[in-house]
Amino acid sequence: MEYEFQRFSLPRTISRSAVRRLLTDHAEYGGWELARLRLYPDGTRKVELRRRIIRVRSRSASDFRPMV
């Protein structure tokens, strides 16, 4: 499986409930899941989200058969 990642920092001034709301929105509407959240002693948070990359396999003209 391949994943794409999104990383960002959140300042300590953002409340815990606001962070939860932000991460929930990313999960529900963007298909992201939480890969890592690090809370530092100064209160800042480093967030890493990931989601699967879905690749569509292309088909060549020889793969198509006429319908009879």
C-alpha cells in the first residue's frame, strides 16, 4: 500500500477540543487518518496524517472485447 502524508504544526494556543474537531473534519471529509501526533513540553503539537493512494490501472485497447 502507498500512502500520502500531510504534516503540520499546531500552536499551544489551540484548545484540545479544537484540535479534535480539526482532525475529525480531516478524517470525515478528506479521508485522512492520524498517523502520529506528538505533544511537546512547550504545548505545541506536530501532526502527521496519512491516506491511501488508490491507483487506477489503465487498460489497453486489446483488453476490450466487442459485445456479441
